[in-house]
Amino acid sequence: MRPVLTASLSAVLALGLSLPAAAQKKYDPGASDTEIKIGNTNPYSGPASAYGVIGKSIAAYIKLVNDKGGVNGRKINWISYDDGYSPPKTVEMARKLVEQDQVLFLYQTLGTPSNTAIHKYMNMRKVPQLHVATGASKWNDPKHFFWTMGWQPNYQDEAKVYAKHILQTKPDAKIAILYQNDDYGKDYLKGFEDGLGPNNRKMIVARASYEVSEPTVDSQVLQLKASGANVFFNITTPKFAAQAIRAAYDSGWRPIQYLNNVSSSIGAVFKPAGLEKSAGLITTEYLKDPANPAHASDAAIKDFVAFMKKYYPDGDVTDRNAIYGYTVGHALEQVLKQCGDNLTRENVMKQAAAMKGFKIDTLLPGITVSTGADDYAPLQAVQLQRFNGQTFELFGQVVSTEH
Amino acid sequence: MSRRMLLLTLALLAIACALPFVLTSYRTFQAALVLVYAIALLGLNIVTGYNGQISLGHGAFYALGAYCSAILMDQAGLPYWATIPIAGAACLVAGFLFGLPALRLEGLYLALATFALGVSMPQILKYHLLEKWTGGVQGIVIAKPEPPAALAAAGLRLDADQWLYFFVLAIAVIMFLLAWNLLRGRVGRALVAIRDHHTAAGVMGINTALYKSLAFGVSALYTGVAGALGAIAVQFVAPDSFNVLLSITFLVGIVVGGLASLSGALFGALFIQFVPNIADELSKAAPWAIFGAVLIAFIYLMPSGVAGALRALGARLAGQPKETRP
């Protein structure tokens, strides 16, 4: 009698305990007991196809997660479509993902114009547009766009870091600025002016802009040199960055140079400009650069290299986009972990907005992912680094741009 | 139009009307895009297929139409349907004016001149003096048209995608009818005569300069109307949407669909809408290689386009030898 009683009692108990747990499982379209469907668009073709590495690297990381058994027992089904960096195609593909493939949410959709094109649609549909891959500052607006969240440190915040550094180290600076004439260039410019503050804005003695269509920026650089500036803030994309660095050096101008993170690439910018001509440049970083010998013995970089070998063998380990994708893959895994069995779209946003100091070991030490219900900017810290002619040297403290 | 053709067209129209009730709203949206592209291809076909002037810049007229519509809705608060004729008229004028100097250019030189137009369009749209209207790189976000209240009151419940589809379909039908009417008569014959033998056409008394410019203008009108509809369907315009690849895609569309053929525009539209998607699903690494392979296969198997191949097939089935009709 007794063993039977115990057995039945424990059975009742087990039932009683498991029932509420089962009742707590909540799913929106795209989620089930076995699978979580996540959508993405990336430019695998077209003018911006170099960024396609991000989509492939995230896909590779998800394969790794699935090989480990997935998240909370569910496999991630990553559906990524090519939009060729064309906004109408992004709209079409986003609609396909949401309406036809019935994904739970979109993750890391890439490009400022592409994300702008689906911004309204995603919020109207109440489907998360999570951790978008663009540096514009408009993605941090939870009041008006609850369903859209940014990811990387935004351009304005980064520019403020340079401004603060100039104020601290060279109070008598005369600053010249070269910027690309579009929303990206203007975002940086605004952040930089705000960072200097209204009293110091007169430190900017010259500014020149260029159009992406122009063949060179040589004349702009000469014009800036003529202003007699001793600090040069270079807001340009890789091709123009290389031209500007070379033109400045060749004309005999030797200001202290700041270069936006967009172009902080040894391979794509400093080599074509000339390594010795680029020496001394200051820029910012938030990821560990696998090409930097300082990180060569770092455990996280070793893991990353092993990951690349196994899951993304045709990828280039030194390509910054690869480690970017690997890093953001960790953030995706964490959001899903936090969601537990409550895989509704609302809970995805709630959990994404509740990351308190989440550490990813490929981020620079001291930089963590932090969000809140009114703070949709996950990464808000960077560290300054100087190019010594061979490689980057990080210096100073990690600078948080949290307001 | 022969009796058989009429029946075929009516059957096609009936199917087109039934589509949104069997498709999902995403597929309905895609079908609307196909119709939009069909109108654009029809426009390009008028100037390239019928008149023999190669244009590599029709993406620019598509962009102009799209921006006209978006700016009028965004800044002037016009209803979406009212912007369509204005966009068309603006493109007619722009196309005619561009056609005038282009008269001096023949063949490849014209192709290059229009190519320049297509290449420069995104940058013109980003120009800072126009930013007040165009929104610069950010583009313009426009609201989705809702079905008119009268329709719901009459008991016909359509969602926004279905309504948009029918709106585009109605305009497509009108545009195709107008083109058919234009091209089967005097004007169409004049255009074809200029294409086939320029000097002989002049000798026959055709004002070649006028007709060529007009062909450019009307062609731009069609493409502009398509651009306006495309903007309304996608609810967003930005310079990056209208790069030179769009112009080349249009050219691919009319060649694959069938030059100098009305139905060819529809086949071409299906091709440029769906083949890139299929290629992307087959391979993330090389979608364009697959697209290229499919393109080569099409051109190799159907040298006169889908429309031409169907025509030959129809003739063979009917037991008639080719090219014997008067």
C-alpha cells in the first residue's frame, strides 16, 4: 500500500508541478516546442555585398548553437534573404519573412535605407526588428517605435568621444572636418558639434564636404590645410579615407588625425593610403580585432578562429564583419535564452530591453550589452585606439557614451 | 484583335481578378509588383522594341515617377490616386525633352547617353538643394492606401493589399489598352518603320524627329506611371532604390519577355520579379551567377522572347507555317 501511495502521490505531484509549467509556454507565429524561426535580410549581391559576410557569419554561429542542442531545447531556423541593398527588395523580403515564412522576428537586417523602408511596416505589424545593423541614431526611439532596436554604438555617440578627447588633450585645437554629404556624414558632424558643446564650437575652423560620386577629395583636403588647422577629423568611407590621409600627408600637412570607425581598417584604408602616412591616426573600436597581434593569445579570439575554421571555412578570419556577426550571434542567443518558454513577440522585445551588462568575450574588456525599456541602444561604449604604423594600440579607458 | 486573342485576354483578366482572393496578402503584393513592372516594361518596349532606340536609363524615369508621387503625397497632401496622372505627365515632358537631344545619337551612342541618365539619377536625388523635397538619402516614407469606405459599405471587404492590387490592375489594363490602340495604328506603323529603316521612313513622309521624341516621351510616361505605382506599393522611396541596375533589369525584362510585343511586357515582368528570388533561394554565394545562367538559357531557347516562343508554338499547334499571315 505504502509504495503504491508514494508512487501515486509523486505522480500527482509531478503532474501538478509540470502542469503550470506547460501552461506557461506561450508562442507567437514562428515559435514552437522544437523550433524558433528568425528572419533576416542582407546584401549578398550588389554594391554593398561585402557586408553579406555578416549574414553568413551569423548563420554559421547559429549552426554552432544548434549543434550544441539549440536554445532551451529549440533549434533556431535562420532564414536570410538577399536584398541587394535595395530598399524595395527589403520591403518585399521582410513581408515574405513575416507573412509567408511566419518568422517570430527579424534580426540584424542590414543597412540604414533598407531598415528605414521597413520601419513603419514592422511596427504596424508588431513584429520585432531587432538589433538592426546600422549606426544611425534613429533606432533608439522606443516611445515611437517600440518594435525596433539598434545594436552598435551609433555615429553621433562615437563622434562625441573624439570631441571629448580633443577637449581633454588639446584645448587650443583648431579643427578641420571632412565629411560625406549624406545622413551618415551629418550624423557624425552633429554628434561632434554636440560633443564640443556650444562654447567650443568655434574650435572648428574649417569644414568641407564631398559627394560619394566625386572621384577624389584632394581639393577638399588642400582647402582644409589652408585653414591652418592642427586637428583633422576625417568622416569618410574607406575609399575616401585612404585618399584624404594620403593627400594630407603628401601636401605636408601634419595635424592630429581622427578617423571614424567606419573606415578603421588596416587592409582597406591604411595600406592603400600608405602605412607610414597613416601612422598616428586615432579611431575607436568596441570589438576585439582578430588581426591585432595584441589579441592573438586571447582565449575569445582563439575560440573565434576555431569557430571560423569549423563553421565558416571560406570566410576571412581577419574580416571585421565576420567577428561582428559572431559577436551579435551571442546577443541573439542570450535574448532567446532569457525568453525561456515565453516566445511571444512582445516578450522578445521585453527581454531584449532587459539586458543588464551582458558580457560577450569578443567585445573589448569593459564593454557590455546594456538596455532598458527606454534605452534601445545596446552598445554604448568604445575605446580609443591609435595606429602605430603597423597595428592598432588601444589606449585610455573604455568611454561610455550613455547619457 | 482576333476572336481567339480576345477570348484569351478576357480569360487572363478573369484570372487576374480572382488572384487576390486565392493568394496570401504577401503574394498579392508580389502580383501587384509584377503588374507595376509590366507597365514599366511596356513603356521601355515602346521606345526600344517598337522604335529601336536602346535605352539603358529608364530606371531614371521610374525614379522620377516614384518621387513625383511620393513628394506630392508627402508635401502637398494629395491623395495617392491623384498623383498618378501628374507623375505620368511630368515624365512625358521629361522624356520628350530628353528625347530631343538624343535624336542626334544613334544606337550605341544613345545607349550610352541614357546609361549616363540612369547612373546619375541616384546622385541627383541626393543633391542637397533638393533635399527639402526628396528627403536626401533618407528618402520618403508614405502611407499605405486604404480601400475606399464606399467599397466596404457596398459589402465588398478588401484588405489594403487586395485594394492596391486592384488599383494597379485597373491602371495596367487602361495602359495596355491605350498602348494597343496606339501601336496597332498609324503611329505604331510609323515607329516600326523608323526602327526598320530610318531613311526609308523619312522618305515615306514620316516626321522621324517628332516620332522618335514622342516615342521617348510616351515611353517615359508609362515608366513614370509604373514608378508612381511602385512607390505607393512599397510605401517608400530612396535614391538607393533606383540604381543603374534597375534600368538594366528593365532591358533584360523586355528582351526576355519579347521585343515589340505587348504580352512580352507581362512575361518580362514575371521574369524580373521572380527569377532573382529563386536564384537567391538556390544559392547565397552566387545568386547572380544563377540569374545569369537562367538568362542565358532563356535567350538560347527563346531567342525572340517568351512572347515570340509562344507565338511560334501557337502557330505550330494551329498547323500554320510561320509568317504567312498577311
